[in-house]
Amino acid sequence: MPKRLLKYKNYDIHSVTTVANGIQNANIAAWVMQTDMGGKMLVVALYKVDFTIELIRESSILNVNLLATDQTRLIRKLGQQSGREKNKFKNLPHALDNRNCPYLTEAIGYAQCRVMHSTDAGDHELFICEVLKQVVLNPEKEVMTYAFLKAKKLIRG
């Protein structure tokens, strides 16, 4: 039995995509939370060493893509290698929104966001975002969760 209560939580898995000065990047994020009943605000927690954070700080824009269970290959591609050395968008189905920010076309959908401010949160940084638009792309797909990834032995937990 886990000794820590938070090990029982089951998080949805997302990819955060962004662009700054023509440089695109994406990563994996489990800690995304709606903070407004109307769905107009999100908080996104990103690990401080991620290249994605540098680009978001520069551009103040991002898309939060809700991943589906058929996208498990993205855990390694987007979450276990750095965009500083690799173009994560090579062979990755995506398109650009009206801000030239990428979104993942095979995701369940995405929330187009503008960063209002950020705050330090230990080894993560929290980005408080205004949701500009929500787009459902593939409503028939099943949401990828932390428990799903653990069951498939794609992550340790």
C-alpha cells in the first residue's frame, strides 16, 4: 500500500505546446487544473528545467492538449527528451493555431491559452492562464491518465 496519499490521485495527461521566435516545443504535463467554474482559467505546472518554460516565458502563449490513450508514444518523444537538442515536431501530427502556436491534431482537443502570470512552486513553475478558446478535435477517443500509463508500465509510480 502506498504511504503517500497523493499516490492515489489519477491525473489526466496533457502535452503543453508553445512557440517563441519561430521555435516550437512540446512536453508532457499531468498537473493541469481548471481554476474557474466557467472554464476560463487554467493553472499549468511545468518542471523548471524544461525548455518549454523558456519559450512560454518569452511568448506568454501555450496550448494544453488533452492526450488520448492511443498516443502513448508521445510520453517518450515529448516527455523524455529535450527540445533543445531535438525537433519534437518531426513526424508529429500537428497544426498551427491563429497565433502560430502548435497543437496536436490527434489529441482529444486543446485549450488555447495566454499566460497571465507565473509563480514559483518548488521544483515546478505554475503558469496561470486565461483560456482563449477550447477546441474538441477527436471526441470519440479515451483520455490518457496517470493510472493508464502505470498499468501499461510506461511510467513508474
